[in-house]
Amino acid sequence: MKEIIKMKAHEALECVELVPLFQSLPLSQRKAVAALVTQKQYEKNEIIYLAAEDVGRFLIVEHGQIKLATVSVNGRESITRVLSSGDFDGEPNLFGSGSRDVTATALTKATVCQINQADFQQLLTDSPDLSLNLLKTMSQKIKELELQRAVAKISDVKGQLARYLLDTQASLAENPFKLPLKKKDIATYLGTTPESISRALTELSDLQLIQNQGGQVKIIAPDELLLLI
């Protein structure tokens, strides 16, 4: 079993403040949530939890990348999301069911902050003001997500790939860096085809925004990549 590490107060607070759900809370309430945070480390390709497993915890990626994927009856994997540093997973695990319909696997060596569901729910019971503030925040985040989905629908493959490359580079803190996913998996994740990903990589290279050779990518012009998103 992976060792659970109790974090220093300021490090735990930094993890909590990565999550939009908690960012608007008063400092005293953020500290109360931070007091529940523990830390785990995972090696590349290590499974963090399996689909249908009772997870019972909320995860915040402190460093590295994690893929969330489903597997069909014929064994085909479909990546639903890639979590990078600062991303989080399992908000429903804080408030309701602890089971998930995806499997989480470390794409790279990863450090994860986590909050136990039972501990968090006890905190909500003890702090009605915190519960009310979280409900207000969640309502606002739902509106923002609806807007983001609408924007994503009109984003082209080149823009989506630019975002993926920038997020991956930031998560790995390396430049150049090796893509953790194969082209076909990136295509599945972005909802397009491997051919489209290849074309987009070529276009970004031709524009001298990146260098790409054998799955090794170097970002040359991050500001211009941002303009494509």
C-alpha cells in the first residue's frame, strides 16, 4: 500500500488553493480544508484507482500527469481526461458516491494531494457556513463550465492541441519533453483523429511555434501558442 504522507500546513494550503471550488472561501475555511489534506506519490504507469472501485477521496495533482480512461468490453481504452499539475478529480466523491466509472493511471511520476470523503463530510457538518459557501461556488462553476463547453465546440484541432502541449509542458516542467501519450491517444482525448493530430503538429512546427521529432516536443513560442487557444 502506498504511504500516506501528512503534509506541512502551508503545502497543504497551496494544494487546496489550486482548486477553484475552494479558492473563494475565507482563509480560515481554506485552512480548515487544508488540515484534511494528505499526500501520495505514484510511479509512471501505476494505477491510482480502478473503475467501479470505491475511491472515497478527492484528488489534486500537485505534480505530474494522470489519465482517466474507460475500457470497453473488447479491451479498447478511451481516454476521457488528462489531469496535469493543478488539476483535480473526484468532486462527487466529496459529497456523494465514492465509486467512479473510469480508471486513473499515472502517465508520469506523479504527486497527489488527497482529501478523505468521510473527513470532509464531517467538516461540512461541523461548519454550516463552509457548506453554504461551497454551494454558492459550485453554482457559479456550473455556469462557467457550460460556457467553456460551448467555446470548446468551436475550437479547432490546432487550438486544442496547443492547449494540450502547453498543459503537458507545464505539468512536466521540462522543455523539450516527451509526449506521455501516443498520437492515437491524444486524438481520442481531444475527440479527433490521429491524422488530424499529425497535421496539427506539422502546422505548429511549420509556424515555428514548436519543434517535434519522434514524440519529443520543444515549445518555442508559448505566447503565440496561447493565441491559438
